[in-house]
Amino acid sequence: GAAIAVFTFLPYTQARRGNILVDTFTGWLPVRTNRLIDAFWDLVYACMAGILTVCLFVGTLEHYHSGQTTMLLQIIVWPAIAMSTLLLALLTCVALATAVTRIRGDQ
């Protein structure tokens, strides 16, 4: 449940630009340059989220085929992993969208 909550708020936080930004070394640069730097890091974030999405998808398939359950309550595990995978895929899309928005200069 905690993992799903975290994965739910990651795309929202990215869309609202709520992640921590450190601009100690770029505060003096022109606005356009800062936007391009932000867009670059949004693309890096999207790539990492995409890689994690693929890995989590593989994990979902493995847990689905194995039928693994939790130790005490015997709840099947794969639906929670599948939900996390979908939310991570959403994060990938949102990070790509924010990168495009920053490159265009809309924000």
C-alpha cells in the first residue's frame, strides 16, 4: 500500500514541479538556459522511470506466473506490483511531457 501511495504522487509532483530544485550554480544563467537544463533532467528522469517501468513489468509477470502471496494474509502480490508499474509508466509520460513543455518555454 505504501509503494502504491508513493507511485501515485510521483507523477502528480512532477506535473506540479514539486520536486526539490537546487539552482545554486544556475541562478545567474538566462531563463531559457535554465529551462533547457530542467528539460534535460526531466528527460533523464523519464529515461530512468522508463527503465524502472520495464523492470517492474518483468517483475509483475514473474509474480503473476509464480502465484506468490504474502506470508501471513496470503494475499496475491502481483496486482499491487502491476498497479505500481502502471503508475511508473504514467510518471514516465508526465516527465516527458514536462520536458517538452520546458523546451517550448510554456512554463
